[in-house]
Amino acid sequence: MKITGNTLIELGYQPGKWFKEALIEANERELEGEDLKTYLDSVAPPPAILPFETPISYFKNIEAETELEQDNINKVLWTMEELMKTPTLVNGAIMPDACPTGAKGQIPVGAIAVAKNAIHPSMHSADICCSVMATNFGKINPKLVMDAAFGITHFGGGGRDEFCDLPADLVARMKGNYFLNNEKSEVFATKHLGTQGDGNHFLFIGISKKTGDTIMVTHHGSRGLGAFLYKKGMAVAEKFRKILSPKTLKKNAWIPYDTEEGKTYWEALQIIRDWTKLNHATIHDATCEALKTEPIDRFWNEHNFVFKDGDLFYHAKGATPLDDKFVPDSKDGLRLIPLNMSEPVLIVRGKTTENNLGFAPHGAGRNTSRTAHIRSKSDKTIEQVFQEETAGLDVRFFSGNVDISELPSAYKNAQNVKDQMEKFGLGEVVDEIMPYGSIMAGDWQKDVPWRRKRKKLRIENK
């Protein structure tokens, strides 16, 4: 009797592309009974992995003190409840600086999602290895450091040519990696070296509360290089999702670590980490050179990355790793948590607990979107808002255009975040870098050529 697709369906197998070759083989070998089932089991794809019907439990290291904060928390929980139905997840947590981003089920900023044997590209997002680095310049006038750094750094779109030489070993690793062995990665890795991007990325100058030393802190991610890897990673994850778990949300697709693709992607992430650390160091070293001085101390940590412990992958979407096992190049267990430009950058240490999973907040977070915040200031001019919120500080926008969505009032109350860090055991503050000033991109898109051209045409057509 000829074996057909209906035969396989009656035996309990799910239809798929594999049916075609399986039917040819089974009919040629005239298989039947147990022999047929044994063969089909050997070639059939595994059963689809279904999302959990109810979310697995996670730790909530956050509380509200105002209606606005409660509304924000409600939105965070709304998306976390959906996220925690992802079938690879085994644990999770949210931090005091948590805020939603994207559609329901998208990991919020200020969250940790722990997956078994799986890397979820969307859970580290395009800004892979967003991180902070501190350099101690000792007893030097902070204005001198600010002026030198302003002449060195680069914010906004595009790249630069001053720092294009990459270490040979890093280039070799990129060329040997499927995800990064391409022309675009090479261009991004060279042209974006020494750049900081836009958004909430910054260069902060402050004074150590404990020692009085001047310290520079930079905050940025992996720029175009990381964004390009993220795009390729999501494409590979989607291929696996269609086979392994088609009912899982597309945004939460994963790459199994025990596959060749998984191990190659993990190595690509480590290359991105090394490039991003080099990017920080490039800006810090150039500032030291401009000042003709040597740094007294330097340390760094990422706060938007994937951290591995055995077969568990901790996706920290805006969360600072406290545990040294997550930071192989840790310096005395010290970590940096920036709040806003008018508040200190916290230097912390901490231990892993049941509820913190080895992490702390990564900053102050937001209660409302950038657009909503800008709208809330519509009764004042941009200059008025800027003057009120930066009084006493040396705040510079690299583009020359103020971005009020990055001024202090755009963020959560810093003291509330610090209080909740203490309440939930999310790291111990060992020093504070008191603010002198900050450099940020500002509204750099305001003056991009296509906008100027459009504005000129509107004036001409009036």
C-alpha cells in the first residue's frame, strides 16, 4: 500500500516540508508498522514548543510613590506578564528604573529575563553592550577635562576617521565569525570608533565625593556594529522560531545555544563587547593625551547585554550586573549607575540575592515617553527649561541644539530609585561622582541636510 501524507497525519505527525522526502524514502523502502514509525521518528522535526499558558513568576523590585509611577509600573507589568510566557524563560526580575518599551511582550527597560539554552536577540536589542566607563584624572580642574573631552568626543549620526585602526586580533575574530564577516561590519567597526551616538548617551564630568578626584564617565553602546549584528541575529532567531515555536511572539524568537548558530552568535556578542570597551577607552585615552596626563584608575561595566552562567542566559535589558561572574574584567567589584545629569553617578558593589538575580538598576528610567515629556513642557521655551534644569552645571549639547527629553525632569526621581535600591538589596553605594557637567548629542537631527532643504522649500513656496 502506498504511504501518503494522510498516512503520516493519521499516525500523529504534523504536516511540513519534511513530508516530501520522508514519503519518497518510506515508499522506496516499503516501510510499514514499527519500521515505518522508527524511520519517521528519526526524520520528523521535534514537536512545536508552546508558550506557557500563564507567565512564570518573576521578582518585582519596584514600588510606586505617585500615580504617575503607578501608571508606569502597570504598563511594565502588563508587558512582563506576556514576556514571561516565553517557553525558554526560567526566571526574571524588574528593577526600580523599569519602564516599558515597544509592544506588549517586549522586554521592558530595567528588566532581566533568564533563559535556558537560548539567546533572545530582542532582549538585548540593537544597542548591544550599552555600557559605562569611568576614568579617574586625580586632582585636576574638571573644566579642563570637560574642554578636552568636548574636543575629542563625537555625538550624533555618522562616523569619523580619526580612530580607524582596529587591533589585529579583533579584526581576525570578526573575519572568522559568520555574523560579522562582512563589509558593513568592517565599516561600522572602523568609522564608528570614538563615537557615542545619541539618545541618552553622554559624557559626564564629576568629582568623587570620597576623594575629591575628577572623574569622567562615558555612556554608549556598540553603535552601528551592534545594530547590524542585532538585525542578523533576529533573522536567524526567526528561522528557529518558525520551526521550534511558531506560536511564540516574533519579537521573542531565540537562537538555541547548543547549535552552531548559537555558539557563533555568542562569540559575536563577545566581539561586540570587546569593541564597545575599546570604543570607550579610545575616547578616554584621547582625553588623557590631550591633557598630557595618565589616568589614576579606570573601570567599566555593561548594562545592556546577555550574561552566561552554565546553560542559563541572563538577558539584562538595562540592568547593571553586580556579580563578578558576569563581568570577567571586573575591577574590585565596582559598578557605575548614572541617574541624570544633575545627580551623582553612583559607584556601587553588591552581592547576588534571590530577588536581584545578581543585578542592580542601570539608571533612573522614565515614567513617560520622550514625546509626552516634551509636550508637558510646552508652556515654556526650550531655553527656559534648559536654564531652569541645568543651573550651576556645565551642560553642552554636541549638536548645539538642546534636547529637553534628556534634561533631569525627563527621568524618574533619583532619590526614589536610590531608596528602592536599598530597600530591595540592589547594591551598596560606596562613592558618588558629584556632577560638574555633561555632554550629550542634543537634537542633532534638527539640522540634518534633508531637514534644512525641506525648511528652505517651505519658505520659498510661501
